[in-house]
Amino acid sequence: MVIGGSIVLLVAAVYAASGLESAVPLVTRNGLWIDTVKLGAMTRELRAVGTLVSEDDATLWLAAELDGRVDRKFLDAGAIVTPETVILQLSNPDVEQAAVAADLALQAAEAAQASLDATLHIELLALRAAAETIDARYAQAKLQAESDAALAREGLIAQVRSQQSSISADSLAARSKLEQDRVRISERSLTARLAVQRAEVASRRAFAALKHRDLTSLTVRAGMSGVLQEVVVEVGQRVTRSANLARIADPTRLEAELRIPEAQTADLRADLTVSIDTHNGIIPGVITRIAPAAQNGTVTVDVRLSGALPAGARPDMTVDGVIEIERLDAVLHVGRPAAAELRGELSLYRLNTDGARAERVAVKVGRASATEVEILSGLRAGDRVVLSDVSAWGDNAQVRFRP
């Protein structure tokens, strides 16, 4: 009887065990993301997408300096340009007419200056000639007065005649002085009158230069070396003063502009190091600015690049950025679970030693990175856990893997 009872109990135990085994779901292991818990250094990273943009002072918008109409467009976006490269030709009949009128006014002022200069010099020459004549007559009268005075002393002529010669010489001396004064005053007057006319010519010349500058501005040149990013006007279009026409950028001076979800910006700060992946090379950089406000759920972060640009790098190119938040030493960490909200505690499936089963365990997590998460409790170094999305497994405490 004892042996029979033992056999019955053994059969019942085997039957119960087989029932429990069949109750554990059977799942496929292929395609699962399984990672091992590690103890060691962990780098907290934040991943983001963005674009390469030109530095603020490496972009130049060309604006219309005057109203006009687009007559010709010489280049399209993507062209390599130098400061003297012509991009657009505008026209404005009023500007062209004003330049011609300014030239004519300048020519008239220059002709008037030449005429006045000639007239004044002729007048001055006439005054100088008159002064020279008076000087000659004075010199002659002076000699005559001296001769008559000598003869009068000898009694050869009357004293009255000597006095008359002396008076005549004195009169001519006074006239000579007056004529010399007239010459000096005329010279000063000539300089002043010519200065007025020269000022008029200078004014007309400056005005003509301004009108020619306006005329020249209708030929739109690049103004810097770089790449023509875009031309925002078409042939035949009328443009107003200060309207944007085209944009030039220096392709060798770029920075990255990353867009971070606002929920992940708590640890962002300036001077954090960043790796920018252009898909043709990785460039190191550093955060220089964080936008003060979010737009459309993201915060813009500017990154100054410190490495050489890879071939093909250009403005508006899409890039990926990895921001290094901090480095943690001697912490338990594992890959970031795919479908879990990292808020304190979550459930993960831990594999047994032979890898045939996995059981659900409660795991408390700490600081997270883009690819890893810190383990505070629930796992040990060397544990293997499933990080894939296993929501299809339901709330089963255990699963078995198909052989």
C-alpha cells in the first residue's frame, strides 16, 4: 500500500509540474535585443537632429539699394561667387536720367570755374600792368625831381620848377602805392571768388558721384566670396528699396543647429561637448547658445564646430548630434529599454543562467542617457535582460524561449 501511494503521489507531482510548465508562455528569442548589465563608467548622452547653418557673420543678404526692375539674372543657387561676381541687373530710368543730369551739371560748374578763373586772371593782369605803368612814371618823375633839385641848387633853373617836379614825384609815389594795394586786394578777391566756384564744382562732383553710385548699385554683385544660397527674385519683378534679392554664404564657416525635445533639456548648459555626425564624418563641437524658449515642442541649441569640415558639408545639411551631459564612474548600467518610460521603476525580463527562460523583475533606474540607463536596484552585474518592446508578452511573470 505504501509503494502504491508513493507512485500515486509521484504521478501527481509530475502531472502538476507539466501543467505549470505548459502554463508558461513560449516566445521566440530571435530578433530580441538582449543586453548585459555592466559595472563601470557610463557616459550620459543626449541625441538630437539638426542642420548645418552658416555662422551669423558668414552670411550676407544682398538688398536692393533703390527701387527698380529685375532685367537679368546671371546666376542660380549653388554658384561659386567672388566679391565682384554679378548676380542680378536691375534697371531704373529715373536713376539713369539723374546720373546724366548730374554729369551735365558738373560739366557746367567746371566750365563756369574755368571761365571765372580766366576772367579774374585777365583783370588781375590789367591791374598789374597799370601798377607797373604808374611805377615807371614814378621812377621817371623821381629822377626828374632829383635832377631839378640839383639844377635849382646851382641856380640854373627856378626853385618853383624844382618844387613842381618834387610834387609830381610824390603824387606818383602815392598812386603807385594805391595801385599796389589794388593788386594785392584783387589777388585776395580772386582766391576767394575762385574758392566759391571750386566749392560749387566739388559739390556737383560729389552729387554726380552719388548718382553714379546709385546707377552702379543697379548691378548687384556678390560682395563676398562664397556660395550663392538663393535668389529670391525673378526677371521682370519690380523690387523696392531694401528688399532682399539674394543670399551669399561662406561654406567654410558653418555651425550646427540642433533641435532638442523640451522634455529632455533639463541638463543642458553651455560649454557641453558635442559630436556632430554629417554622415560623411564626425566633427567635434561645443554648445554656445541655448534658445530661451521652445518652439513647436523643441529647443534650439547652437553648436560651434572645432574640427575640419568633411567633404560635402554645406548649409542646410541634416546632421545628427550627440551631446555629452556627464561621465559617471563605477555605476551599474545597461542599454536603454526600448518601450519603457524611465521614471524611477520599471519591469524587465531577466534571463536565467542557461538563457532558456526569462522572468519579470522590478528594476529601479536612475540617470539615463541616449543609449544607456543607470541601475539602482533589481539587477546585478552580469545579468542579461531583454530591452526590446515586449508589451505583446502581457503581464506574465515568466516566459520560455523556443528552442
